[in-house]
Amino acid sequence: MRSSEMSRPGRAQTPDADVVVVGAGLAGLTAAHHLTAAGLHVTVLETTSQVGGRMATENVDGYLLDRCGRLLCPDWPEFRRLPALATLEMRPFSPGAVLRADGRIHRIGDLRRTVGRLPLGLGARAVPPEAPANVYAEAAVTAGRTERAERRTRSALDPARSAAGSLGRTSWGISRRRPGRGISRQAQGATGALDLARLRGALTRFASVPCDRLLARTELPAAQALSARGLPARTVGSLVRPLLSALLSDPALTTSSRVADLTLRGFVRGGCCLPAGGMSAVPELLAAALPEGTVRTDVTAVAVTTNTVTTRDHGTLACRAVVVATGAADAGVLLPGLRVPDFHPMTVLHHAVDEALPLSPSLLVDGDAARHGPVSHSWAASAVDPARARPGRAGLVTSVVLGTSAAQPLASLEEAARSQLATLHGVPTRRWSLLAAHHDAQAVPAMPAPHDMRRPVRLLSGLYVCGEHRDTSTVQGALVSGRRAAHEVLRDFRLPLPVSGGPLTTAA
């Protein structure tokens, strides 16, 4: 962009745009869409050469590698509020997740029989998972054994359920009664299978709880809330906690229990998915649908007021309002006094699989990670979305390291991860090659309890801020935040809000 396209500072100016949005991440692009739809002239400034922020995808030797280790949930309603995403193709994982715990393999969260898979929409094409040929076969056997055990113990459980009705329910609908009390000795003998059956029943009920009821519950740190769920401590510790840690990118589970509940509900209802062709497909679709010239890359904003944006090399842009849609740390620099949250660090490892191996399209979570290695969770990206692997090559595996382990030197981190991944995926990793490793110390804004999922996006008339740090630290939160900021601008401009916008709900 030529400097002449920007106004010179210190001169009386006619606005170059109605609204200038600083940052072309998901929140900024979403705000631009809603403002443009209302008839406003919008300019989006992006400091890098591409849109999307952390939602970038690199092409390395023919492999499509996401810089972030985040997953999408097709149950998020905000996707369907943006017409620009109508053609977004989702690639779903196998339902539920496969967890390694205490040396065994379990599949949890697969509620197809009870809840059913929700329609993916968004032009999604569900790819049926291929039959696994290694540890996932064991997972299927384990699930079958669990269901048979559930049938065997059902008659023993009925009296206990009747008695438990007078004791009240926890937030997952599980009795507060201690495990085994009121159950026959024969039923107590099948503790492992019985625990899994109880977990399946709890998740089934939990999936049907309305969001407003979840938000009305007492807010606690997620780890503390889990201890009150009425499930055996071994089930929470080995299965539920590792899954939530992976979904929230928070190994200590300090996240608000309300956010955790919404996240878990979305997972059991819709599972996880990847956008076809890489995470960058989401911001690229949003940017492409804006009027030509709206997004200007390689422009760095260094100061903002209610009616100007000063850039590093391109002068000052005049406007009627400014929306700061950068990451939390950069927003704190542009807006002194803005509270900047703590962050959860993350390192993402991408391995090329150099031989034909039976990789499963499941989310793999290591409940034994504290003992066996640094990887929290992993998935065969090419099994979920074949376009991510180099043509003619066997596959691509993406793994996520969370917490303090994410800051380890890459050489030692990758060495420790390799043996762990061999066990987690159930295949040899000696011929895997590391394509890339992306470390981000500010990968996910922390959401400790108490967490305000509707933090103010209007700072002054003419000055607004949005991003996942204002709502929930998810793609859904970023999209909601962008929409909220746009609506505040429209209110201050005394323009009607879109009738089809619907309520500004926040779901993790």
C-alpha cells in the first residue's frame, strides 16, 4: 500500500473510512462483516502479510501445517451466523475421543446411540472413519465390554437409582452418593466397567442441559468442580480431567467451571473437527467475502484514538470509530489500562509419517502424559483431512504440548514425545520426521474463575475492543466478540441492529 493512501498526521481530515479495524484475525474480520453489512465503509489493518492471526496454515514441503493446536466444534452456533462461512467444509474426527489411561485404551464421549451426531452444516462432508487396525480396535472392544457390563449391572443399579433420587443431583445428573453404596456386591466387582457406564450416562444427560442452566451454576475452578460431579475420583482423574485439559489447553484446569461445562457440552454434542485445507480456510473465507480493498496487510498500527489510527510507516488514517481486534497483549499496548490476562503456552509438533501405517481419525488424549511424556493430545491430521498430507506420502500427525513442558528445548521435547506418540498412536515412529514445531507462549488467554464471558467491548464512544480475550478463548468466542463490538458501533452510530443477528449468546 502506498503511503499516499493514508492521511498525513496533523491535518484536518475527511474520514478515510467509517470504521477502522486493527487486526485481521477472526474477531476483526467478523466485526468488519457485520459493519459492512450495515452499509458502513470499513478498513481492516493487518500487521502481517496474511489474515488470520494465529489461525495461519503453512505449506511445508507439500504438507499443510496449522500454527495453532486448536480444534473446532461444529456445534458452535456463530459459524452459522456468518454467510461468508456457508461454504466452509468441516472434516470431523471420529465421534468421541480415545484416551489412554492406566495402560488401557478407552473411547469416551461417543454418544451416537443416545444423542446422535448433530448436522455439521457449513457444507460439511462427513468422512466415514476407516476401521482401525491397532489399539483402536482394542478401544472398540473395550467399549463393547463396557456396554455389556452396563447391561449386566442395570438390574443392580435400579434400586440404587431409586434411592439416589432423594439425594439430589449434581451438575452432571449423577447422584452424590458414594460409588457402590446401595449397589450389590456383584455390581461392585465390575468397578472399571461400571465407572465407564456411569460416565457415559452422565455425559448423555449433560449433553441435553441448556446453556443457560449451565451458566446459572455456581462458578468454581474446573478442577474443583470436577471433584463434586459425583463420579469416582479415578474416573475423573484418568478420563474426564485429561479430556477437559486438552479441550481447554489448560493442564491445571484453573479455567472457570462455566466455560468448562460449555466446552464439554459442545464436545459431547458435536465432537471435534478441522476445516478442510487448514485452519487458515476460516479467516481466508471471511476476508475474501469483504469488499475489495477492505483488508490492508503489512500495515502496523502504533496508536489509536476515537477517530484516528496512526501507523508505523503509512501515516494516519482518519475515521469515525476504531475497533482494536488484536491479540490481548497487543491490545494492551494500543489501549493502556486494558487488563491483559495470563496465557496458557502451547507447542505444536507436526510429524510426517514416512511409511504406510494404520492411522485413526480420532482425537487421542494421553491421560498418562504426566508419567509418560510431554504430549497432551494428538491426532492424525491426514486421516481427518487427507488434503493436509503431501500427495504420495503416508500421512501427517499433529501433537500438542501444554503447560511447562511446552517451553522445553525442542530437541529434548521431540525426543521425549516420539516414544510417547508411538504408544499413543499404536504404531512405530522411528521413521517419522519432524516437519515443524510452533511454540506460542501466549497461545490461549487464561479464563480462571470467576470469568466474565461478556467483558465490555465498548471503551468509549468511538473506541472498541474485541477478541477471544473478551469472551471465551475459542474460535467461537472470537466470532461472538467481533459481533458484539460491531453491534456497539452500530448503536453509537444510531443505526439499526440486524434483525437476523439473534441474541448475543456466548458458548465456549
